Amino acid sequence: MTMRRKASGRFELPISAAEAIDYFTPEGERAWVPEWNPIYPTGDPSESSGTVFTTNAGGVDTVWVVHRVDRGGYSSAYSRITVGHHAGTVHVRCEDLGSGRCAVSVEYDMTLLPGSDPTELDAYDEPSFAGMMDEWATEVSRTLLA
């Protein structure tokens, strides 16, 4: 049984890396992620290291901890804990490609939590993760056109 799964993917966007990183911050994901409504226990949105926020998707709560949002380096990193399911880290890096385009690289490293269904990690197998990257590219691009 797989207890830990690492996944990585990459997609391109028709904007610069400096613009793209905005879409991979706690508040920036509101623009393109359905049901994304981060709640901050301290009450104030923040990108500072150590900031905690929660989300709820499909009735499932997830706790996030900001490791870093580096706008100058076009990257962000988070811990993500979905109690009773899985926990791990998420890293996003945007890289300019020239001509107003960038590549977005995403890495997940997730561990199954005790008592959870092993299929919880199926979203991080190669075909499923590639599908998720396609969805991210489509949703962010759709937001850019709106």
C-alpha cells in the first residue's frame, strides 16, 4: 500500500511569472478555484511565513500553513493537512519563458494519514496529477480572459 506519493507537473500560461504568482497565493486562488474561500483564524489575510488558513471543498476541511510566498522569486510553498485523509507540502514556481509567457511548476508531496482510505492518494498518481495540471491551466487561462 502506498503511504506517500510525490507528484509534479508543469503547464504554461500567457502571462509573465510576476503576474502568474498572484494566482498561487491564498487570496489569489479565489479568482480561479471553485469553492476557494480561505478563512484566517487571525482574521487578516496574509502571505507571511507561518500564516494559517483553512479551506473547505466538498464538505472537507483542509488546514494550510504558508511556508513562503516569494513574489520576487515567483514561488510559493505551503503545508496542507486534511485531517483524516492526508498531509504534505505543495510547492509552486513560475518561470518566465519570454514573449509574455511563463511556465508553472507544481510539486505535491503527500502522506496518507492513519485510518484513511489508500485511494486518497490516487489524485497524485501520474495521470490524475497531469489532469489536475491541465485543469489548473484551463481555469487560470479562463480567468485571464474574463
